[in-house]
Amino acid sequence: MKQGEQMVFTNDLGEEEVFYVQAVTVLGGVNYILVTETEDLAGDAYILKQSEEAGEEIIFDMVDDEEELDAQADNFEELIAEEEEEEDE
């Protein structure tokens, strides 16, 4: 999965939702992605973490633990700031 990639997720109700990957990171051996409902960072953002992998299907869950969410939000802020700095150079 890459930045800007469109991904389709199936929610708990079995409905498909489209999100756009804004950033990807691995922390402590766990894959995390920052996704939005729009192609840019203007929309609501969600942090998801990979919970399991079954064949070609990868399962991500919303990060809902406050400490983990805060840590990952800070991490993604730094990643995005670094990427923007590189683009400006």
C-alpha cells in the first residue's frame, strides 16, 4: 500500500467504504496507516492498525486506545511534515 492509494474497506455492517492512504508507518512491528475520506488531508482522518492478514486480505482496525492514538497521531504528524519539507526542496 502506498500514499495516495485508494482502498476499499468493509465496515462492521458489511458496507464498503472508500478511503485514501495518506501515510504508512511501522512501529513495534505493527503496520499503521493514516487514511482520509478525501484524496487530500482536508477531510476527516483515521488511524488504522493491521490486526491480521488472511491470504490476500489484510484486516485493519481503527485505533481507539487514547494513548496509542495520541502516539500515532504525533508520529504521523512528523512523517507528513518531513514529506512536505522534502517536497519544498
